[in-house]
Amino acid sequence: MIIPVLLPGFDWETPALDAKDHPDVFHHLVRVRRVKPSHTLRLCDGHGRVQLRTIASLTREQLVLGEILEDFTVPAPEVTLWLPLLEKSSLEEALALCAQLPLKALRFIITEYTNTKEALPEKYRRRALSIVESSCLQSEQAWIPAITWEPLPLTSLDFSQETWSVSIERTDKRPTRVPALNVVIGPEGGWSPAERDFFGQIAKTYPDSVHHISLGPTILRAETAAFLSLWSAQP
């Protein structure tokens, strides 16, 4: 059995996992997953490096790592997701869903219909990062997306660089895949008329790099739209 382990900033020269240094991880492995020396660990540092390691021995205080079965690096994801500052519960669900897909970075934007325009408080940032790391672990993502907490006004984004996918409106068409390096999601109230005009002008100015997409005929929750848009942009 292979047990995934996510250890951000892990020191690859460390010969063992100590309960005092990694209490949460150690508790999860020993008490929840009930690992045994016959199991194999899939160690990941959240920056692309992965090792498959055997377990040499296990005590209440320490898990000694054994033989390296594989050691490889996963290529970095290319897609950045731009999210509005959603309500707390919606944002948490969006983070949990989207972190299951390869994601380079997560950025926040301010729109006309955004309920809050302030950066997330420090206490909540820790919880949000914990949600992201948990989803990365469950889906065995080798990269934890970089998160920039300070939100930017929508009009300050540089659409002349890279490729952009923007979810604009509902249509009768089924969702399609449009590979892009940046995905922009609107707030729960949708885009304002001025923002729709802004995106229309941007698409005319940069027709080769800015793509308007539809997620189908139904009204989706913001967190569902974020996940589906991110899925549609995967190369």
C-alpha cells in the first residue's frame, strides 16, 4: 500500500519523521492511516519533488525512512486562477475543489459586485492554506499553488501577457476546453455591465490571447464555476 504524505519544505536529507517535528503528519500516519513497515510512503514537498520510500521502523516517537524506491520531479503547473473575494463558505469550497487540479498560483481580484474588497485576515489565511494543502494531499498533487492574498482591481490585470480564459455568460453550448495560463472567475452576483464592456474591449484588443468561455446554460455556484473553468483551461 502506498500512503501519500505532503510535507511543505521537507528536508530530503532527514532520515526520519519525528512526532515532535511533524505532529499532525505523524498523528495522521500512525493513528489514522495506521501505517506499518510493510507500507510505502509517497513523500512530496509541495514543490514538485516526490519520493517513494519504504518504512524501516516505527515507534511512538519516530518513523524511520527506509529505501528510496523512486525519486522524481513533477513539472510545475502552468495555470493561474483569479478569484473574486467570495463569501467565506463559498471561498473555502472553491479552494477545496480547485486545489484538486494542477494549479500554479491563486490570485484574488476586486470587482464591482464583490461584497468585500479587503485582503483576507491573517488568521483566515492559515485556514485557507490548510484547506488547499489538504486537497493537494488527497488528490496527490505534487505542487501546492502559490497564493497572493492582496487582491487586485480587475482593470489592473495585464491581458497582453500570456493567455486568458474568462467566463462571461451562459449559453446553450456545452462547456469546452480552452487551454489558458490564466482563468478569471466572476463574483457570485456576476459581472457588471461595465465589466462586460471591459472584457469585450479586451477581447477585441487581444483576440489571440483572451478567450471568452461559457460554462453551459445553467446558473452555477461560484465555487462550481471556478472548478469547471479551471478544468476547461488545463492543457
